[in-house]
Amino acid sequence: MSNYTEADLPKSINHEEMVTLSDGTTIRFETNGEAKDIYVGDAFCANVQLFPGNDYCVEAGGKSFKVTAEFEDVITVSVA
């Protein structure tokens, strides 16, 4: 599993990868059909389910990050 950091943003990741933010918060996802189940931190349940083209805002370490579900089997994590 590849692990990227906040310094790599914006970054598109697949379901076997994750982004670790500077405060230690992680962002990862699992594919659920066309939808992407987004997990923030150590959550066992998805924080949100996104369909392609939709965004979700994550607040961590005093910063905002945007998670966007793509049509491919990836999500893009960027600084909001």
C-alpha cells in the first residue's frame, strides 16, 4: 500500500493507497460500485459516500482539504 503525504497534494490515489496529513490524519477509500466510501482517520465506517464529481471537505490540523471522487477508480485529495 502506497502512502502519500500532505506535501504530495494534490494527489489522485487508488483504493490501495492513502494520504497522511501533517497532523497524522489519514484519508483512504474503498470502491462501492461507482461510489467511493471515504474513510478519514481510523474510522471503521465510511465518513461519507461520494459519487463521481462530488466533493467532501476534511478539516485537519487547522487546514481544509477537498476529497473529490473521480470517474476512474481514484479519488483526488487537494488543499481546499
